[in-house]
Amino acid sequence: MTPLVAAAVLLAAVTHASWNAIAHGIRDQLVAFTLIAGGGALIGAVAACFAPFPDAGAWPYLVASAVLHLGYQALLMRSFSLGDFGQMYPIARGTAPLLVTVLAAVFVGESLDRWQAAGVAVASAGLVGVALWGMRSAAAKPRWPALVAALATGVSIAAYTVVDGVGVRESGTPLGYIAWLMLLQGSLIPLYALYARRDGLLERLRPHARLGLLGAALSVGAYALVLWAQTRAPLAPIAALRESSIIVGAAIGAVFFKERFGTPRLAAAGLMVVGIGLMLHVS
């Protein structure tokens, strides 16, 4: 992983945590994800007019990824509606990197050198530390339905990460792949919202439109950077580095949602930095 790729993934982490915070900040989660997904579909439609068309080999992965992203968004909505952002976001993201390491080894045949493996392990330890922060306190524990939804979200993240990692390499065009992915998966939640909230949906969307569309732009930009990086480095280190968004999410939770940051999160951030350094080590 070169410094340029690492910088792109770190930027993606910041933008990803930001759009998740926007989604969490809109109380009606269906409204939030309708705006973000629908805005992403519009951006994808425009980009598809200018980007090369993905190669045929990428389309099974595009379809599979769209389905996985729909499940991911539904689970994320569920976890955000049940628990604190500062706990649900770390749990959802923190379970993914090690799963990606296993899935990439089994299905893609990627193996890590000792430095990359150590970096993924150390970074994952930091992520788990953030995910478990505060759960010693009975008052701070999430309800079990929220915890299960967040863990299931992490599994879905690992699944679509590997699917997209292979698909974008098959596509021949990262821009074309992200454009069609956003167009496919971004249309599903707005269509459901039209069915479920057929009376007064526009009135519910209007007060949050600007913020939701900003979230859509951040969402598309974040994942476009990750997909580009996946064409230039192994999947597992990218997945671990991308989840540094957990540290950003914890900071956002502390500043904007008045949730505690705490010493354990500072320690987890330190482990993330060490892990990043190991992943960037050149043998």
C-alpha cells in the first residue's frame, strides 16, 4: 500500500464517518436513508453518462453488491434507531476488517506479508477497543436488538467489501463501477419509501433535503475512493485502514452528540496509528 493509496483511504474514512453522522442526526431514519441513497443514485446516473461502461465480468458482482448494500443500509438504519451513534457505529465497522481478511484469503486468494498481517491485527485490536468502550457500564450497554443489528451490519460490510473488491477489478473502470453501483443500490430505498410513506413523503423529506444530499455526496465520494484503492492494494489492509472512520465517528459523537470520548478511545486511536504504520511498512 503506497502513501497515496493510504491517504485516499484515510480521506474516505473521514467522509464516511461524516455521512453516517448526518444519517444518525436525522431522527426519521427512513427519511435520512431515502435522501442519502436517492441522492447517491442521482450522482451515479450523472456519472454513468460520462464514465466508461463496466466490463461484462463485473455485472454479477454489481448486482450482488447492490443487494448486500440494501441489507447493510437496512441493518444500519435499525442499529442507529436503537442505539447511540458512538457505540453502534464502532460495533458495525469494527467487526469487518478481520472478516475481510478471512474472506479475501478464502475467495480471492490474497495473502498478507507479516507486516500487513500485523498491521491489520493491531488496527483491528484498536477497533474492537472502541467497539467495546463503555459497555462495562450497565447504563451504557446497548439493547440486545441494537447490538445484534450492529454486528450483522459488520458482516454485511465484510461481504460487500470483498464482492466489490473483485468486481471493481473486473470492471476495468472504478468510476464506471461506482456510478452503476450507486444507481442500482441507491434506487431501492427511495422506491420502498414511496410505497411505505406514499402520503406526505415529500413533506417529510423537504426539511432535511440539503443535509441529506450532502450526506449522499459524501457517501459516494467515500466509497469511490475505497474502490479506487482496492484496484491498487490488497483488500484486508484497505478494510482495516478504512475503519479508522471509527475514530472519526467517536470524535463526532463526542462533539456533536455529546457522547463521551474517553481514555479507551484515545488508546484505540493510538493502536490504529501503529497499525497504519505497519501496513505501510515496506519489507
